[in-house]
Amino acid sequence: MPIPRQFAGTLSAPIIAAPMFLVSGPDLVVETCRAGMVGTFPALNQRTTQGYEDWLVEIQDRLAASEKASGREPAPFGVNLVVHKSNSRLQADIAVTIAHEVPLIITSLGAAREVVDAVHSYGGLVFHDVINMKHARKAAEAGVDGLIAVAAGAGGHAGLLSPFAMVSEIRQFFDKAIILSGVMSHGQEVAAARAMGADFAYLGTRFIATHEAMAAEGFKEMIVESTATDIVYTPAISGVNGNFIRDSIANAGRDPDNLTVDANSALHLEGEAKVWKDIWSAGQGVGGIHDILSTADLCARLTSEYRAALAKAAAELEAAHVPTA
């Protein structure tokens, strides 16, 4: 399974911390990368292109200082770009991205060959998130380096397909990196994702419950207190099907059991901030999250769990006298 050369020697575990709107920022990115996992953030978490560039400079400077102090190369970082006509900043943000040679770009709401070519021009990678096979094939044709399979139960704008179905079908026509998203909060689940054919696990909700995340403390606490049954899958919040926490919907004055789609729910960037600020998204994996940790401690736990799961599987194979190669 293909781990891109750009990641060689930097990963403690094959995990990407997903870029989360109004949640991911420099502190979360830097601490994740320092711990040997890929930290990412949405460019639109900064309100202007200049602000976006300021964050890039900060992240690159802090990671360079960390490498100098520790002698250990941190994992690469990435940025999410919304490739959609409603994103009036796209071209300006792409220009800044190229100037700073961001290692990984995660595109959403559109796979554009011109964006892929622009990132490839300096040796960067492009991963694209998809919720169905139609979008996966289109992104593959655009030349992306990885497909993020956003499976049932994932936070944000998730799909309805089983992760088993998504990984299996994508692998039939795509020989580059597959990144699996959906209901993973522990290292054992990352090991399972690898065993089923994914190259990386894509974790979002678990990283919300960290000290470095920009999420409100009430959001972090609600994640710790929630279970899978508290997650509501609906298009009524943002105009596109997504997973949201029931109590946050109720706290915003809406009935989670009687949601309807109206003109104010239509997806548009100008209105998204209020939606995501007031109504909180999370995946069905919340039931496995019981504490709020530093990012460093979370990454250490994930790495330990991941390696222990691999060791257990290898030991079971050896005990059963099954050849491992």
C-alpha cells in the first residue's frame, strides 16, 4: 500500500488529523506534526488570505524550530482548500499555497486538474475527500495523489457507504493513497483501517477534544458526554447531509426530531460560520471519547494503541503458525 515518499521517516502512526472548520489552527497542527502525525487546517479558518499566509508562516517557523531543537523531522502539515465557486478567495489562497510550498493540500467540493497541477509544480501532494464512487472516480481522473473516503458515521459532511465498501471499491480503480475517514477514536481502529486496505486513518472528532483545538470548551465537553445515538445525520443544518450533535441542535433553538430544510440551510460559505459555531458537528465515534487531552498525549496514546494492535495481530498469527509473509 502506498505511503507517499514525502511522509517517509516522519510518521509515528499513519494518522492525519482532519482539517476542521473553526476548530483546527496552528497550535493543533504544530503539536500533531511534532508528535509524528499529519496536522491540517482549513484555509478558511482565517478570514482573509493574508491571515491564511500568516498562519502558514507561523506553522513553518514553529516546525523548523522544533526540528532544530529536537533533531527529529516533524510530519508534514496540510491545508484544506474549498474548490467551489462560492469560495471567492480560492485563486488568492492557491497563490499563497504555492509560494509557501505547502506539503499537502486537501481539496473538497470539487476536484480540479488545475489545482492538482499547481500543487504538483512544487512537489506537493493533493488528497481529495469523497463520499461516493462517482466523486472518487472524478477525483482520480483529475490526478489527485490520495482519496479520502468519508464513510458512514464520520463527522462533518459524511456519506452513507460502509468503510469496507468504500475502500474495496476505490482500490479497484485507484492505486495511490487511500485515506479512511469515519468513527475512529483509537489506535486499534487505525490498525483495522490499515488491515482492510487503507493507507492512512483520518481522525477529526477525536482531535476536537484536545487542549489545542480552537473549539469552545462546551463543544469539547459535549463530545466527551455524547454517544453514537446523540449524533443526528441531516441536511437541515448546512444544506448538505452531515452529522451533528443532538444537544447542540436543541441549544440553538431547533428541534432535532423535527428538522426541515429551508432556503436558509443552503450551503454557502458566508453563512457557514454561524452554522458551525452554533451547531456542532461530530462523528459517531464520540462514544469512545472520554477525556480531553493535550495533543501530544493523545498522539502518544494513539501510537501506543496502534503499535499494540499490530503486535497482537502478529502474535496471534505466529501462535496459529500462519506465515506472515
